[in-house]
Amino acid sequence: MKSFKKLLKLSIAAPFAATLLATSAMADGVVNIYSYRQPELIKPLLDAFTADSGIKTNVLFLDKGLEEKIAEEGANSPADVILTVDIGRIQAAEDKGVTQALANEAINKDIPSQYRDPEGNWFGVTTRARVIYASKERVTQDAITYEELADPKWKGKICTRSGQHVYTIGLIASMIAHHGPEKTEEWLKGVKNNLARKPDGGDREQAKAIFAGECDIALGNTYYVGQMQTNEKNPEQKDWAAAIKVLFPNADDRGTHVNISGMALAKNSPNKENAVKLMEFLASDKGQMLYGEQVFEYPVEPGIKPSDIVQAWGTLKPDPLPLADIAKNRKTASELVDKVAFDEGPAT
Ligand SMILES: [Fe+2]
């Protein structure tokens, strides 16, 4: 049994190792990227980096267990740079001890301090906002707050994915940072009581539910709107997107909750110099723009415009709360979700 497991591990690692060898033999320099982001999403960005620097990139895509894999590989890990989304997952990499601190003047100049770890273990390159998808047909208001989601006027009208999903946890953690745990618990109970159904599916399924008339508003990340609007593979998603408008919560006060797509320098990076070059490139205006455009996200540096598709949704005023403060409140947020039994849906 043990040897089978070992074999299995080898067979997974082998194609990547083979690519690594082949590329290292040819190129002056390489950088190995462990990514939670789909390779096709980051390819244009990495191609631009290679064109600029002459450094080749290898991408190992994983949809789970990225930090566990690096930890397991230990001192011999080929990982140079980690690319992932959401402060929860980036923080998980740091907590697992697979990142190293980087103090880099150019990167710190390009990335505002609220979007990076004070110790330099992770950096946000682009942001995504957690917004409200609202029915164009049934919702007349064009402004909203997160606080308002607990207002009984929305009873039976709200859809969302699980309260324990990292995206929801990030939002709840930001509510805790602003209002404290007691008020946030009350709020969460109110939101739960307004749900149209048990939390279920991903963000896109909430837009689908609005399209189908099952709810009027939903919580969702901005980039999914772009993914739905441009989805040639599943064109029915264009209809879901067409049924909704994007409302940016708290635009008139503290701003909308945002999360990050981030990068980190791997603990035992064997090509550290190239890794830092890639991270400098990603942090640069050009890198942020290219990345943002590809994934329908917002560059972190103020003044750099997002793509036309993203701009068409409206203007994002991001909540200036440091992402590190959100990370700190994640555990409490998760406990509150359980405490109010959020995922059981509205009381009947
Ligand atoms: Fe997502």
C-alpha cells in the first residue's frame, strides 16, 4: 500500500519534473510557479515576463493542497513563486511555513501597504470586490450597504454561497474588523433570516438564481461577472450576467470589501533571483494591468485603470482596511457562521 502511494506521488510529480529538466537545459534562467490559478489565465502575463526578461516559466497548477505539497517537498522543493487568490489561502501558505519574507523596495512602492503582509510574506497584485448582484428587473435601488442585507425588507430575497467559503469568510471578517464580533453576529443572523434558500453553489449560481427569479440580490465576486459576460463555452451564462447589475456596497461610506489575488516567495526558492524578478514584474504597472485584464480584476495601485469590461460595472471605491486585519478575524468569522447556523438557511 505504501509503495503504491509513493508511486502515485511520483507519477503526479514526474511530468512537472520532466518539464523542469527540459527547460532548465535550454534556458539561461527559469522560475517555477506553483499556482492555484489556471495556467491559461496567467499565460499571457508569463509570456510577457519571458519576453521582457528572457526567463522561462514553469507552472504547476494545483486546485488544492498547494501549501501541503510545498511543505512535503521541504528543502528540495522546486517552488519559487506561489500564485493564489484570497487572503485566506495566501495566509494559509504563510501559516504552513512555505513562504519567506521579502523586503523589496520596488515591489513595496507598487503595492499599497494595505494589500501586503507587513512582514513581506505575501503581496496582493490585483483585487476583486465582493459586491451585490441585483436583479435589473426587480431591484430599483442603485446603492446598497452590507449592513442593509440584514434589513427585513430583503426577507426571502437574498442568495449566497456557503458562509464557510473563503470569500464569505473574508467579508464577515471585514465586518468584524469594522463593527466587532457582537454586532457582526446580529447582522449575520439578520442576513440568514433574509435568505431565499440554503446557501449553495458558487457565485455564478447565485446570478443564475436571480435570472430564474429565485432571489433578487446575491453576494458575488466581481470577476465572475466578466467570466459570465464573455463565456462562449457556456453561453447561457451570458443571460445570467445580463439579468443582474453590480451594486458596490458602502460606496458612500467606508467603501466596498475587496480581497486579493496574490503572490508569495516560496520558502526554499531555488531560483530566488528570478523569482524576485517575476514578482517585481507582477507588481509593476504593466504586470498589474496585464493580470487584471486577464482575470477581470482591479490593479492594486491607485491610478491604474482596470479593463473596459471591468470599468463598465461602475466605480469601485475599495475599503482601505488592511488585508492583514481581515486575515486576523477569519477564525472568529468562521465561528460565527457556525454559531448562527448560517448554512442551514432561513428559519422556516
Ligand atoms: Fe473564485
